[in-house]
Amino acid sequence: MALAPALFLDRDGNLIVDHHHTCEVHQITPISGVKEALEACLQAGYRLFVLTNQSGINRGKFTWAQYHACNRRMLELLDLPTPGILEIKAAPERPDEPSVYRKPSPQFIREMVAKYQLDPARCWMIGDRITDWDAGKNAGIRSCAVRSGAGRPEDFAYAESQGFAIRADFPEFVRLDLGLKC
Ligand SMILES: [Mg+2]
């Protein structure tokens, strides 16, 4: 069987508007054009995964139940055709805590590449923070920095120095880097 292409997607500031420790269902708002962009990716055969650092959980700012409710709301609003997003992985640890999956760890990406027989040469990690881009780099896949979230000018200077793609948002990435209409 041919290896499949895949996208590893940061959640806050990439798929949905980042409210900084987004944890209330009413805050969940897909970024404009993201639904159509994800649909174009599914149509083109990309496997979709979400990888999200959620230190607000271990900081005591919100609970796993709130986190899961937000994901359910996001999936409801996106309403993607089958197979949709195959797996969503959250790392609840704070930056100062040991963590297997917290970005920039490449662990989740590596596991999914093996489990779903993905082609690393056709995999991307897309997000708004350095930790996202470095997770892709550490996993040996390409990274895209989007300006739709919390990235600061110095972060994008770093992205440029690393040769990461830099785009306004996820839909622009899909159009320019994947060559899909959306
Ligand atoms: Mg983010």
C-alpha cells in the first residue's frame, strides 16, 4: 500500500481563534476558511491529526472535561466529511514538567507515521508557535508557521531562519503549499 500524506494541525490559533487557554465552549470559533480548507485536504487524501499543548489543564485553569467539550464543539462546527480528523492528542503538562507528547516533542507525529503508514516526505506540521514548528522539525517533516495566532515578530524571524513556510493562515497554506483550491 502506498504511504499516505498527512497534516499535523495545531488547534488554537490555527484551526480555531486563540483566546489564550481557550476552555469555554462559547469561545470556540473556527478561523475563517478553515473548514473549507480541511475539506479540500480530505478530498486530496491527506490524513488529518490534531496535536495540541494544553498546559492550562496542569496549571489548574481548566479541566479535561472542559477541554473535551471544546473539541466536541470544534468538530461539530467544522462538520467534516468522513474520515475527518483521525486522532486528537493533547499534552496537559506545563512547559517546566516532563512530557512525552508536549510539543516540540516529535513523539506523536512519529507514532502516527508508523500507525497510519504515512509518508514523512508528504507530512506537515502547521501551527502558530515555535513549539509547533520545532515539533515538525524534530519529527523530520516540514513545518508551516501561520500568522493567525499568537506568533510574535521574533518567532517569525526564527521561522524564516529555519526555512519554515510562513503563511497568513491555514487556508493560505493549503492553497500555496499543497496547491489545493479552497
Ligand atoms: Mg497554537
